[in-house]
Amino acid sequence: MMSRNEGPSARRQFLKTAGVLAVGTAAVGSTACQVKEPAQVDESSAARTLGFDRTLLDALAATVLPASLGAAGVRTATDRFVAWADGYDPVAEEMHGYGYSDIRYLPADPAPAWRAQLDALDALSRKSQRVSFAGATTEQRTAVLAAALRDESGERLPTPLGARHIALALLAHWSASPDAWNLALGAQVSPGTCRVLDDARRAPLPLAPAGVSNAVEAKS
């Protein structure tokens, strides 16, 4: 929570950050106390090509995700994105929302386009930087991404499924996660996850220092 002595600038930045995260949560978040595992791939979807070129995807993640996550945090966020994309059920029937009664369906599988975009980033890097995307420096990868995303609006993040480029989808997916909320708010808020009733009136714990798990800190 923000203290009363923080200025308008800090409050505006807080609201801007929380607003961006809230947009993504609508797409990937889950109801509190409802644990969602990646959808099982049934026979009807067995023909789907799963996974990504992890060398390219890891290089992309290291470029677009916050450096403050550290290597382990970036790897975890990337693993979760892959699990979500692999478990996505294309054109599945949506849950009925408020305000409409017609049956609606989810978008088609975005993963093939995202895989093609990874390959395109590598090709663009080889042509413009004379080095593979994975072998490029952070500055070189940033330049490649700037060229690839030059026509994208920078006003706000799309939802992961609404992202037209895998770089934005990866960032949007992480931004909707409990870890992103915790980092933005500086406390273990973890929206969309279970909290026991005894914790309802207790202020959220501060973020655990690097190398210290939340469980260890909660006992201290």
C-alpha cells in the first residue's frame, strides 16, 4: 500500500502500473481459490504442434521481461507461458458472461504465428545485426524488437490472446500473473490465489528477499 506522504507522481505511477496489470488479468487470471491446471490435450487436438524454440524464446524473454526477476524468475515466467500456450484449447466455447446469452468461442490457436515470429526475429537479427537473435547482445536484440514492433501501439499491453506479436504476448502473460502484481505492489498480494480466512485481516507480507522463499518468511 502507498503511504500518505507519497506525492501525486508516485500515485499516478502506481495507478498506471495497476491498470496495465488489471487488463491482462482479465485474460489469464482465475477465480480466487480455483486452481487451474493447463488444459489436457485430447485426441481432437493431438495434431497441434506444441512448444517453441526455447533458445529463441529464452533470448526474447531475457529482452522483454523485467531484469529484476533474475535469471530464475525469467525462466519460470517463460515456462509458464509455454505451458499456457500448449494447454490452450482453440475455439473452445467461452463461459457465459453477464450481459449476453449467445454462445461465443475463443480465438484460433495463436501459437503457429508466434513460432513464425520467433523465426522472423532470428532472420531479422542475422540480416540487420549480423548475428543470431539468441547470440546477440541485449542492445542488439532490443534494436531488432524495435524494428519488428514499430507498427504496434505502445499505449497499453493487450491481453495475451489479443497480442499480435509473441513479444507482447509473453510480456502480457507475465504481467497478468500474481508474481507481477506482487512485484508492482511490493507485497505478497497474489491475486487469484487462495488465502485462508485467518489471513483476511492481516496485511500482506512484504516480498521475500532474493533466495528466501515466501514460506520461510511467513514463519519468521
